[in-house]
Amino acid sequence: MIRSAQGFTRAGVLIVLAVILLPVAAGLLLIHSVAQPPVDHESSDPADFLLRAEEIDLLSSDGVRLAGWYVAGRPDRAPIILCHDLGKSRSSLLSTAVVLSGAGFPVLLFDFRRHGASGAAASTFGVTERLDLLAAIDFLGQRADGGAGAIGAWGIGMGAYAVALAATERPELTVVALDALYPDVPAEIDRRLRERLPPPLRPLVPAARLLYNLYFLAPLRRHAMVERLDALASRSVLLISGSDSPQRRDQGRALYEALPESPQGNKNLLELERSGADELYAADRREYDTRITEFFTTYLSQDREGGDRPDGKIEVLER
């Protein structure tokens, strides 16, 4: 009887552990699928876009090697760093690089960790990727034709989050365009999980949120951008969202309203039918690139020249 009872106890413990651990393991695997998606490791040739690009190597402060391109520009123009989204690569930004380069801006494009030709590392939705961007800023600071003063940056999704975080640490980033910026990492994981799951399973997303810190082995709220917006008040900021994604549109509007006003900065909102977080073609691509170029020409040129920024507290480019 004793052995039988002991066997029953062990079996009961195993059943309880299975009931607890199997859903946790399934949740972690699901989070992994959206946090570490397949990435594009193919690299286009900038020459095919009529760009004369210099191959560069960057080293992040935590030892990750990064691959990039640097396109020189006019000496009176400040440089702009382009930052791609999760699962993309620097090659996806070449069309916009062509337009910015045509306007005279020096342009730096690089692959975030785990992406493109850069070194292997876990993706963290922009938290550690900001270290990659800081390495790009340091690279520009070491060049005679680099960031001797103001630097601009444009990012999409994960790239936008990395740009926003880096801007709170580096005063050189004075003009930033943030496409599909999310308020914090959990909000972006929530969105991606809802897209991945069939409608009947989407109510389980709040339960999965309990596992985010466990998956990343870090408290994600410590890096919540929505709680650091005060640090961007002195910058010129362009928030971009597409109306085809109601959640991203609403997030963009909320961040725009929450961003403090400052005499030293300007906040701008651009709502288009589709943003750079989607594939853009023909007229949509031309409209998007024109708006980006206008923004940097207006604000980054003023910072480079040391002049006063344009008058006006708030400028809504399109709603």
C-alpha cells in the first residue's frame, strides 16, 4: 500500500508539473516565434541603386559585429542613420537612402544584430539594438565628414524603438523620424501575437504577457519608451503611422499627444494610408520618401547650420 501510495503521489506530481510546464513552454515557444522571426540575410548591391557606398564594420559595446554602408554627402549636410525593422535588413532601406542621398545628406545604413550580414545575437525589439545604433553614432563622430554636430535618424518598428531609446542617451540625435513606434516592447509583442493567433485564441495574449520578462530575462518596463518621452521634448520628432493598421495608428496618435512640447523642439505627426512598416510601391513610395526628405531638410539643416528652428509649436503634416 505504501509503495502504491508513493507511486500515485509521484504520478500526481508529474501530472501537476505537466499541466503547469507545458502551457509555459508553449507560451515561450510562441513568444520566440514572434521575437526571433526568420530574417533576410540577402544583401543588395547599392551600386544597383546608383549609390557609391563604402562598406563599413561596426562593433557594438557588447561585442556584436555589425555590417553597414556609408554614403558620403555634401559637407553642409548632417548625416542620417537609417534603421530597419525586425526581420528586415539594410537592403530594405536603399530606396529611401537614394532619395536622401539625392538631397545631399550623408547616409549610414547598417544591419542590426542577428540581421543581414551582422553577427548572431538575440533580437530584443530595439532594447539591445540601441547599442548597435550607438556604435553607428560613434562611427560618424570619428569621421571628418561624419557627425560633427547634429545627426538625424530614421527608423521603422524595431528600428524606430532603437532610435527613440538612443536619442534619450545621445544629444547628437537631434532630429528623428519614427515610423510605427510602439509605446513599449510588451505592446509590440501583444500586437504580433494577436496577428499570429487565430481569433478564438487571441484572448490568451494577456496570459502570455506574464512570460515576457521570463523570456527576455529582464524587466521590460525598465525600457518603456512611453515613460521616457520627456527626454525627446528638445528634439525635432516625426511620428509616422499607417491608417491601414488601426492599432499602430492609435499608438502613433497617443505618443504624439503624450510627447511634451518644448521651445527647443518640434513634434510632428504624419498619418498615411500605408507607412514604411508595409511594402510601399509607386505613388505611395514617392509620397513617403518626399515627406521624409522634407522633414530632414527642414529641421536637420537648421541644426547643422546652428540656426533657429522653424517657428510653430506643433506641425501636423497629414491626418
